[in-house]
Amino acid sequence: MPHVPGLPAAVQQEIAQVELRTAANWAGAGLWPGAVAEALSGWTSSSRDPAQRHFHPCACCGRSSRGLLDEVLAVLPAPAARALGRLIEPLDEDFRARSLPNPSASQDLPWWTRRV
């Protein structure tokens, strides 16, 4: 199980279960072992430099790192989602601070894709 710094072992176990349960469809809506750690790393890089948005891990499935994290937050049990959310929140704040709203972006898109 890949290590996600800052998360308790129980939360990492929940994440690993979600990754393994959905691994059969990794190129669609599923994950793979280590997907959350990779997505968190990608979102960390994107939050530091929004001009260099990192698709996760190679853009083959078209999902961004932040999008994948959002998917995981939606399926984790509430305590695990809150713990992971506490790691994501400061990165979101950094991204917002280093980017600007795109007034021409569709409001149907996730907030992180509506910024430049």
C-alpha cells in the first residue's frame, strides 16, 4: 500500500480498499494501487504552479489529479474523506491564491477547471 504522508494507517487502508475495488476499470472511472498518492502529488505540483496542470498520471483517462481526488472523497467513508480532505484543503487554497477565475468557463465544470 503506497504511503500518503499525513494520513493515519486506518485511512490509508480505506483508500487502498477503494483503489483495489475499482482497479478493474482504472482507465474509466476506477483507480489503481497508489492512485491517490499519485493524485495528491500531482495536485501538490499543480497548486504550486497552476499554469502547469498535472493530469493524472499521464492524461490517458482524461482525469486531472484534483478530479481524481474529488472522486475518491465521494466514495470514502466520512471519517476517511475528512482526513484526506484536510490534506487537500490547503492545496486548494494555494491553487485559488495562484490562479484567477475564468469568466468564460462553463459553470458546469468543476471549480479547479474554471480557473486560469
